[in-house]
Amino acid sequence: MQERSYCIFKWPFRAIITSLILLFSISDAFCANDTLRVMSYNVLYYGDRPPCQGAHSLSHGYLRQIINYTRPDIIGLEKMAAIPLFSGDHSGSAPLGFGDSVLDLVFNVYKSGKYAYGLFTNNAEGDNINLLVYNTEKLGCVSVVSVFSDITDFDTYKLYYKDADLGTTHDTLFLYVSLNHTHSGSSLSDAAIRSEQITGELNGIRAKFSKLPNMINMGDFNTHNSSEACYQALVGGTDSNYIFYDPPFAVDGLLSYPLDWDSFPYLANNFLTTSTRFSASDPNSCGTSGGGKSWYDHIFISGPIKKGTDRILYLKDTYQTLGNDGNRVGISVNGPTTNFSAPDSVIQAIYQVSNKYPVVASFLVAPPGTAVRNVAAVTDGIWVENPIRTGLNIHFGKDWDGAQAQYICSDLLGRVVAYGSFPVTTVVSLPVEMVQGSYVLKILGSNGLSANVFLTHW
């Protein structure tokens, strides 16, 4: 195995050996850590007939680029064209079996059977549905329950995490995911309908849980500001057992309440999700125009995920509006200011698929019997994309701003494959050469912070 170094200054040999001893003295406690990457995406009648966004084959290709770039483990596709539940289901506006086509032509192109979708409902007999897709290598789906139905269905999925020893212990970790697409519109009556929908959903959830479990509540909520009743029903309830949290506010500390992102979009410029398009006719006439102007799409998390009390923890500063570089107020995702937040092919795909940006966030999953809060203390402010494919991509939170970092990456036999140092930026990419296998990455910062991460290279 060839060793490569990407250094501003090299560590002395003694420092490498000392760090390795420290590294492997604590690595066993964290070697089973995993991450789940979650995406919520309003795909604007994807699958409808006749196709509003263009030929289905083109939409499949564009969505495939986005999925291949982000590699999410849980994907909520909101506002899909309603897929018929059976032959003769006249409420369906997509072809019968369209969900299977999405799996075959978007999600499982590069690895057969990797993704599956959960059963969906359409009790409202609407022209659109929400579809949950998940990575079967990490997750299984136990059930889906329609907790509320009004215009569209509000479904809650029960997923289980596939622990390495699941076959022996028959005990696992559950994660509940609720998908939302509320009524749109800016009038007071529109806001009242949204409030009724979310209140109905929350009442359905309360009827099933004495307090919120590990739960993600995500989708297109169509709220115009944080004071709207729909939004406050989620984050401002008086019963702490049923409060959800919006990560950019409650965890990352990037925003403060109250916030009117509709009237003052520049105050939430990095998080705007509507619209990816400036023109009302290019690339088509579907959906809203005007460029970035509001923030409708969110990923809310329950208290246990915020605090990490049951093995799942939101990773700080990983929430983002994919493709929004913060310079999209009033302009399209693809211009006129060049957008470097993702590869150009992905930016163009986001422009074509929908008038909404996808939103993503990452979550740490700790092994059984491990206190996730202790894991979080070691990995505070750092998220490393795992598994590795072409290099180490390390994401740093605000606590690391201005720091220098030293790193050392070793295989499980203790052989160093790469080491060096670098100035910390938001994302640092280290093109290290590795063969398939497992590795341990140790990062030490000049700010006194450190991280110890177990990685897999495909």
C-alpha cells in the first residue's frame, strides 16, 4: 500500500507513534459508529402524466445524479405524482408501478437491491403522495401508518437499524420518519389549513407515543415564517414531550427566532428552498419562479435525536440546502452567479428536477450499549463522509474555525496509510490512496479539540 502525505508541516516520528498509541487505546469504544444521511425533497409531481417536468427518462437521469452525489440513506420524496395502489385506482396520476421504476432507474442503477421504498398510502385520494426510500444495507422498514389524512396523507414510517449483531441479539434501534406536504398559499385561510394539517398529524403521533421517540419530521411545510401557527405547532408546544427542533436554530445556532424568511429572505439566504428557478417558463412552466425567496422545506428532529439519548444524534452543522450557496436570493440555482456548492452537473440536475431545493442532514448512530453523548464529545464539530470512495472528505463545524489540524489514518493492523496537517476550512478533501478495507482516522486540532473516527473504504 502506497503512503502519501499532504502536509503543511510533517509530524515527527515520535508524535506519530504517540498518536497511534492514543488512537488505538480508545478506538475500540467507537469502532462501530455509523452515520445516516437523510434527504427531504419536494419533487414536484415527478411521475405525472403527461409529465409536467419533461420525459420521465430525463427526470430519472437528473434525480440519479443528485442521489449518486449525496448518497443518502433515507430519502423522503414529497409531492410525487400519486402512484396507483392497484390497477384501476383512478386517483393515481403516475403509471402503475412507478415506484419500482424509480428504484430501478434512479436508486439501484449502480448496485442492485441497495434501496427499497416503504409502502405508501393515499387515503385522501389526492393527485400526489409522499414516498420514503431507504438504504436496505443499513435499514429495514417495519411499518407505515397514516396518522392523518387531509388533501394528502401524513405517513409515519417505523424503520429499524441493522446492527451488526442483530441476528444474535434480535434487539435493535428504531427510527420513525414522518413525511409531510402541507397546503400551499400565502393567505390567512391557507395558513389556517396548514395549521389544521400539522395539528392533526401531531395529534395522530401523540395517540401512538407517550412522548416522542427517535423521530424525524420532514417535508415541505409551506410555512412563510417561524411565527406561523403551523411552524409553532412543531417547535413551540407547551408539552416538552412533543416538541420538534429545527437544527439551524436549535442545534447549530446559526439562526434565531423569530424569523420571517418570506419577507426578509436574505436573513436565511443559505436555507432558502424555493425557488430553484427565476423564470416561470424555463425549463418549464411547472412550479413557482422568482429564484430563492422562501424556506418551505425542513428536517425537524425530536428531543432524543437532539440530545442523543437513544443512540441517534444529529451531527452539528450538517444540515444544508443542497445546491444553495447563499447567493441565490432572487436568482436561479444555476445562475447568473456561478454556483460552486456542488458539481455543475448536480446544480443543473437540481434546476431540472423541481422548483424546490433538496435539504439534507446527517446523524450519528452509536453501537449498542454506547453512550452517544460520549461519542459526540470526541467527534464534536466533525463529520467525515463514510464510506470513503475517492478520498477523505472531512466536514468541520464552527468550533474549528481558524484551527490547524493534524491527522493520521491507519488500517486496523496499525499501519499508517497517510498523515499530515492542513488549515481547517468548512470541508477539507484529502485524496489519500487506500484499498478496500477499514481504517481509523485521528484528528487533533490546535484548538484542543480531537476526533477519532472509524471508516470503511469501498
